[in-house]
Amino acid sequence: MIAYHDREWGVPLHEEQQLFEFLILEGAQAGLSWSTILRKRENYRQAFDGFDPRKVAEYGEEKAEALLQDPGIVRNERKIKSAISNAKIFLEIQNEFGSFDEYIWGFVGGSPIQNHWNSAEKIPSETEESSHMSKDLKRRGFSFTGPTICYAFMQAVGMVNDHTTHCFRHREIMRGLP
């Protein structure tokens, strides 16, 4: 968790496959702890072909069944089928907007929201932007993309800087350091 916080969480991310990875992992996390998902992250990468959305979109019933038997990931049928379905919609968004990055970052006007929380207790679990994102993703057919999941995604990929002001990463992220 410390390495993830210190190196990844909140760093603005624009690479398509990594955005897809976080979208799927945040959905898998629903009802579980993020530490559980982080522990299984490498297993997810292997099971889901490096989170290549083109490959995941092609998964059929046989692959879905194999994933349900994989002890290295969360074996929840709804979450697995959601990842496959979401991959197809992810590709549709890429076709419509030129990239998923262009689409998703549009919810924050193309640049990170710089928050200035002095304590973790003040950080919201959802915002107007995450609610808007959730509604649009759901309208397009995505699942496991409620406002709280969307906000966690926004935090993870750096669409919002929710490091508290006393955290060394807050200043680094504001300055654009990875």
C-alpha cells in the first residue's frame, strides 16, 4: 500500500491500457478492500491479458468460466462479466472520441482537480464530477461504475489530487512530478 501510494496513486495517467486496468480493478474492488485488489493485481494482469481491452472484449463463455475458476482474482461472476462487457464499451468510446483518455479526462476539463484537504476525513467518497461520469458510463452500458467507484478511479488515475496537504505527494503531484 505504501509503495502504491508513494509511486502511483494520484499521478495523472493517460495511457489507454492503464486506464482500462484501473477501471476494471476499481470495479473488482466494490465491496472489498483496495489492499485485497492490490495483492491480486499481478494475477489480474495475467488473467486479463495485461488488460488489453481488445483481447478482453473478445472473451467468450469459456474464458469467463476459466476466470471464475482462477483463485488469483476475485471470482465473482457479475464482476468478471462486467469486465468483458466494459471492455467492449471501452472500445466503442475509443472509436467515438479518438481515445478513452480524451473521453474520461473531459469530466475534469482535461486537467487534474487540485484539492487541498488537511485531513483524510474531509475527502469525499463521491463528487458532482464522479456522479456525472457514473451516469454517462452507465448510459453507455458500463457496470460497476457507480459514483463512489468513479471517484476512486478518478483519485487513482490522478484526475483529482486527494493527497492531504501534509502529504509529501500533494506538492509533488501539484508540480507535475510522477
